[in-house]
Amino acid sequence: MFGLVVFWLNLWLEGRTIRVGSWSIPLAVLLPLLAATSEEIAQAWSPVRTASLLDWSSDLLGMLFFWSLSRRFLKAKLSGQTAAGRL
């Protein structure tokens, strides 16, 4: 679920990033990652749920995978627009 959110959010935000020191963090990953982190923290407080670093890591890997797909899509879209502009 988080992966699809990241994919569409990155397209909507057009690949915007935020600088943290020397790191450039995609907003499309950061925002859902905060939601996933909040979810894991809430699960840690719940007596009937368990928080899992593996679950959080899997969420992050899925987000990064779908973010990379959306980057490819954006690059293809931009290169198509530039090629069409040259005609």
C-alpha cells in the first residue's frame, strides 16, 4: 500500500526533495515513511499488536522500489516532452 502512495505522490510532487545536510530526501518517501513509523509506534503501544522492525524495513524497501519506478516514469515523460518539443 505504501509503495503505491509513494509512486503517485512522487509523480504529483514531480520528484521534489528536501535537503538534510548532504542528503537529498524525496518528499514522496519521507511523508509515507513518517506514517509507517507512526503506525509501528502505535502498534508498540497496543496490547494486541506487535511492532516490528522487519515490517517497517519492508515498508521502506517497498517505498524505495516504487519511488525508483516513478523516477523512471518521470524521466521517460520528460525525455518524451523534450523530443516532442524538437519536432
